[in-house]
Amino acid sequence: MTNAVRLLTLSSLLEVPQRLVISCYKCSRAPLYLSPEDAVARYGADTTFAALRRRLRCEACGARGRDRQIDVRGCTNDYYDAMERHKHQTNVILYGKESAERMRQHSPSRHSFMTTGGAAPDPPKS
């Protein structure tokens, strides 16, 4: 048995599915979002996130990933959205479609960035 660390590759984006997000810390320009298929086609399925970051350079300001000024990660919003869909599918299997729909309506997501319906709650008053 080895204690090897499994490095995430771009092919792991296809499992969720989850977009690839590339951001520049130096100039704070709008992040680039790539679909999992585009990311794999452009950079290769076996490319790790760390290896990709080292290869990138910001077109706007020239910041380099190997200087840790570029961030490469999976889109968190896509991940949580996939988890919500999985939770709903599990509830449909366990409790039936009608009950699962009621659960979805009565228990809004904990994540404020989810766009699964309804207006954002009012901020707490100080």
C-alpha cells in the first residue's frame, strides 16, 4: 500500500460535470470559463490543474501561473448545483416525485449563489 496522492486532472471535470475557471490574481479581470469538453480538448485529459497553471500566462497583464498569479480550478457553482440535482434524484427514489418536489420547494439551498429559484433573502439588519 502506498501513500501516493491522486492529483486531479482535467478529466475529473467531466465526472460532475464542472466548468474550468481560469482567473488572474494580478489584474482581477473577469475569469475565463471553459466547458469540461473544451478544457479537455484544449489542454488534454491527463493534464493536472497544477501543470496547467504553470503553463498559463494572462493576456491582459502578463502575469504567469508559475509565479502563482493564475488560479485554475473547477467551478464551485457547478459542483453545488450537481450535488443539489443528485440530492433531488435520491429523494425521488426514496420518497416519490411529489414528496421530493415538496422537499425541494420548502428547503432552499444553503448556498446563496444557487439560481434554483426565488429571490435572494434580505440581508440581516445590524
